[in-house]
Amino acid sequence: MSGGGPLGPSVWAVSDGRAGNASQVRAILQALGETRRWMKIAHIDGAAHRNEPVTLSPRAPWTWLPADKWPLLKHSLPAGQRSVLEGPWPTVWIAAGRRSAPFTRAVRALSGGKTMTVQILDPNIAPDNFDMLVVPSHDGVSGPNVIETIGSPSYFAPDQIEDAGQAFADLADERAKSAIVIIGGDSKTHTFSDAAAERIEGQLRDLASLGWRLRITTSRRTPLAGIARFRSFADQVGARFWSGPEDGQNPYLAWLAFSDVAIVTEDSANMLSDAAWHGLPVHIARLEGRHDKFDRLHDSLIDHGAARWFGGTLETWTYPPLREADRVADAIVAGLLERHPQPAMPASPTTVAPPDWMG
């Protein structure tokens, strides 16, 4: 949707469609839309507003090449997605994932540098191809325009938390000795083997016998056998379980908000970061496999005080919650104000709320 004026700056949320990448863009977008931030940039007259996220699906052989070596860029996309490379351009372009990086780089040039380009995750090309590069510290990328985060940018809006609390109000009476258990699955670096599943189930069974209230949720990558195993286990010990719509309304946010501790498998930066955003003591459960980047991720969470390795027992402790999406949003606001200084304040300023499309 095109527009400007009262809508303020236009922001495009771009990803390659992968759920983890899209969630990081959404987190920063929501943090940017907080009223206290939006009021600072609402004077910016944006164009080319879009109500929906932009999904780009480039194909081979382009995807085999480095992000700064894609010829005939528009032709890497299906015909229905090519209009994204035509003006008018947004005020801010926020994209995540290596396959979106060539388009972020191109939009910066095509807009004549007017669009602020923010790329999330290591694109494997020089940071100066973008206005801002947001990467986890465990990727080992640095530069004057690089923001290094601990884990992934997570964000949960106050109204989302309030809505979740109302939808699952009964959890308020089940707070004592409560643990959310977030189970991942197979990836390029980790395997959710039968042995790992058996070990985790045994540890959870011991915790249930000690009176811990377990709230178990799986991910898109959890093997079907693992889902069946933990669904059966939850029935046996009286734990709560959610794996999809067949289990009712998604309780994920409510479980994060109403639990005392978290057990999270080691394979997902996003899942670990979600628990750390809430300030929960994060117990990292091992799977099979490893990678240097994930070792550095785990170390960064442990060094922050957010996490410890899970050995079958649960502890509680406190630390500063990880609010990395807020830090990135603050940097975007600062960059926008350098480009678009605020006008002189009127005598009786009015409150400007972010538009609905900010999420």
C-alpha cells in the first residue's frame, strides 16, 4: 500500500520465508513501532507503505553465488516477486537471511541511498554493502556499521503479553515450580536422536516426580517420533503439551510469561533468545552434534548470565533480560534522525501512534 504523511516512515519487512529469519525481522519491526520510538520518527513522510511482510524466493544458480555477484538480479525471483525491485522505495528496508542480502544491497543503490538498509545475519559479504548489519556476536563479524547481538533479536509487545495472560489466566495459579520446555529438532548442525530424546525424557520424568509443572512445546523441526514421544510423556505425568493447532490455542508466550525457568534444546538461537528476553533462567539441553558458531552462542549466553547447561536439575537465578531488538530499534531511530531531523516542536504536541501495519 502506498501512502505517507500521518503513517510516518515506511518500513518493509523482508525475508527468504524461513520462519526463524522472518521472526527476527518481525521482532525488530515491532520494537521500532513502540510508541515511544515511533513518536521520534513520525514526522518522516514515507512512501510505498506495505501492510504485509515481503517474502523473496530466489532460485539457483543465483543462490550458489556470493551475495555481491548476482547478475540480472530481478530474474533470480519468480515473476510475481520482481516488482519488489521497482520504486517507490521505502524509508527503511529490514531483511534477514543470506538469500535476501543481494536485494538489500541492490535497494540501497536503486534508491540512491535514500532507503536505510538493515541486514540481519551474516551475509558473507562486506558489511559496508549495507547501512546497518545486525549479526550475533558468535558470527565474529565486526565493523563501524555492525551491531553485534547476544543471540537473536527477540521482542514481545506488552499488549501481546497481556493478551496471552488473559487467554491463559489459569496459569497464574500454577506458577510455583513451573518450567517451559522448548524442544527443537534436526538441523545442519544438530540431530535430535533417539538417545537424546530418551535422555531428556528421563530427566523431565525425574523433575515431574519432584513436583515441577512442565509445559512442553515442540518446533517445526522436531521429528514426528519426538513429538509423539513427548506428547505421550506429557499425558503420563500430567504435563501440558503443545505442538500445533490440534492442541488448541498456541500457549508459547503465556508459558514464557508464567514460568519460573526454561529448558531449551541447544539447536536454536531464536528459542534460546526468546527465553532470555523474558529473563528466565535458561537450562540448555544437549542434542547430538555441534558447531563452532553454536559453541560461541552458548558461551555468550552463559557469560551474560542467562544460561547454564542442563544436567537434570533446575536452578533459579537472575540476570538482565536480553532485549537486543530494542537495541537495534534504537540504532535505527538514531540513524533515521540523522537523515531526517525532527522539526521544531509545536506548542501543543499531539501523540502519534504507530500505524497498524507495524504489527
